[in-house]
Amino acid sequence: MKVSITSGRAEGPTKLNAFDNALLDAGIGDINLIKVSSILPAGTQVVELPEFPAGKMVNCVLSYASSDRDGDIISAAVALATSDDFGCVVESSGVNRNIEDVKKEAEEMVKYMMDIRGLEIREILMAHESHTVKQHGAVVASVVYLENNPL
């Protein structure tokens, strides 16, 4: 299995448009995202985000935050941990939370998930975004699951 990790942020005329624009900024705005839980199969490789055909159905773990209050700071993060057996993914987000706190929470959660399963962590990777809202803002961070065969 291959996965990509990405993030984006944006403004828009509505919260929904801001969310859509953040997905576009992350490179995943023209596909249909299917939210899945947090396990990575054994041997998962992290690769660069490919271009997808528009409308493709794609599994992902998605973290997001949005706000329509001028001055709010919105943050989103995903963290993934791998081991020789399998891996875990977590998401963290918030409004008016320091991005470092959101990142730290994601890292602590993924470490806990690996520990409770008795898995020795090989690596931890993270994607994150933070944005100060002007009108309607959104941030996203995602681990996108790719098919084993070429796109």
C-alpha cells in the first residue's frame, strides 16, 4: 500500500467554499474523499501525492477546522507512525489552539496507539496547517490512501 500526506488552507465566501478551496490547496479538491479510520497495512510506503482523475473515489484520514470569525486561528494536523508490522494515523484540529499544541497532541496520540498495540515505531510523519481567518477560513490535513497499482 502507498499513502500520501498533504495539507492546505484557504479562504472563501462561505465556510463550505473555504473548505473546498483548502482541499484544492492540498491537491485533493477534485476527488471524492472517503473517510476511513486509522490503520496502515504492513509495508505501507509514503510517496508524493499524485494527480488523480477528477471524481475518483479515494480513502483518506482527514483532519479539518473552519471558522467564519475574523481573527480566529484554525489548525489541523495528521500524524502517521509506521512499524515493521503495520502503522497508525491520527488527526487533531482546533480553533484558537496553538499549532504546536495541535501537532503535539497528534504526535502523542499516534505514539499511544502504537504503544497500546505493542508496535515499535520506525518513523513518525506529520502534515499540518494553521491559518488566521479573515472572512471564512478552512484548513485541512490528510493521509490519502493510494491503490497499489499505477493511477
